[in-house]
Amino acid sequence: MNFYCDSHLHSNNSFDGTPTVKEICEKAISLGLSAVTVTDHMEAPEILLGEKSEYGDMVKQIKKSVKDVESCQDIYKNKLTVLKGMELGEPMHNIQLTKQALSIADFDFILASVHNLKDEQDFYFIDYSQINVNELITRYFIELLDTAQNADFDSLAHLTYPFRYICECTDLDIQILLQENETVIEEIFKALISRGKALEVNTSGLFKKIASTLPDAELLKKFKALGGKYVTIGSDAHQTENIAQGFGVGLEIIKKCGFDHITLYKNRKPNLIEI
Ligand SMILES: [Zn+2]
Ligand SMILES: [Zn+2]
């Protein structure tokens, strides 16, 4: 591999991650990666609950994540670039708490995610047989548009995230759901482009029933056609064996969609890396 960076990785400072930051670095070096960005979870609205959050004390977890990254920057200097990121969930649900989350450290990279709509469960836990899926998906894209237009972040994570689960629990046609939301998806891309933000290509979906990157090649082509410039690539690994998983396919898709570069963020500034 050339200079490739995995820009979406969870350590054991995420409630659902297992590797230490050191283990992430060792694995990345063995795979020939040049950089990793650790993006542990911060569901901003949960800050209010502190230790009582079902995810644990997320401020404490992010502080520890940052500290671990800083220590690995020393250990692996000259071998691997180790960057401070955060996966900022639901940035539009509580602006004040989002600001607080962003002020925890001088991050290199902020990924914005929507894992759940306001007052709803994570899409992972929803029983899709009991709800109006079309309505839920429309609300999802509208919230992503609000995020793309207004939130403070660098790259929009795993666009089409709910589809990963809808695919596993229903026989709904995902392409039809996408067509129904075509206009708002275009608005999301236009907002990213006009604000100089990146779109993430998340390779985790390649190994799920959905069997595609999130978003898929068709959407990525649309982003490019509208003038999209910045694309980040991330495995969303929560275990060491999944680091950079699917990058061969993911990078091919990015190239086929017309991009010559991926983007690596340092000090929240985009750096283009030829692919
Ligand atoms: Zn996520
Ligand atoms: Zn993630």
C-alpha cells in the first residue's frame, strides 16, 4: 500500500471498541499504512448524563483517547502518523453540548455522524417491522442536511448508515428509498461542497448484507458530479482485525468515481493524498 490513512477507527476508549491505541498503531504499521486517525465515539447529547450514560462517561473516554494518541505520537514518530479525531454523534441535537465536546482537545479531525434521530433509538436497535421506514429515512436525510449545513465537522460519516440495518431486517428496496430522497441527498452534497467539507467512504458495509461502501458508488459519483473534492476513507474498525479492511475495493471505487485523491485531516485542515 502507498500512503494510506484509515480515518475512522475506534479504540477501547469507545464503549464498543476493543483495541488499545497502541494495538491500532502496531496493526497499522504491519499493514503498511502511513497514518491512522483515532475517532472514538462522542455522542454529544450523552454528556449531560455523565457516568449514568449507557455508554459511560464520554468526556472522560475522549480525554483518555486523546492522551493515548499523544503518547503513541511519541512512540511511533517516524514510523506512523497518529492523529487525534473524534466521531461526533448527533451534533445538531444539543448545540451547547456539541461545543463542549469539540473543546475537549485540539483535534485533527472531526467526523460527524447521525446514529439516531432525536428521541429515537440508534438505527441499530430499531424494529423495522413496527415502523414506517420511509418516514424514518426521510427524517434521517433531513437531519443529515441540517448537519451538513450547520454543524462544525470535517467529514460526514457513513451516509446511508440506517440502510446497513434495514437491509438485514427487511426486504425493502434500498434503491427506491434512495430515489425518494434524491433531492435532499443532493442538497446534502451541495452543502458539503459549498462549505469545503468531506464525504466519508466507509468500508464497513462491504462486509455486511448491504455489500457496498457507505455511501455506495452511485452516490459517490453524484457527489463528484456536483463538484465534490474531499473524500476520506475509513474502515470504522472496532477490532484490530478490521483495520483498513476493504480498502482495496474502497479505493478502487473512489478512483472509478473520478477522484484522484483521498483526504487526510491534520489540525482540521485537508491534505490531499494521491491514490
Ligand atoms: Zn458511526
Ligand atoms: Zn464509527
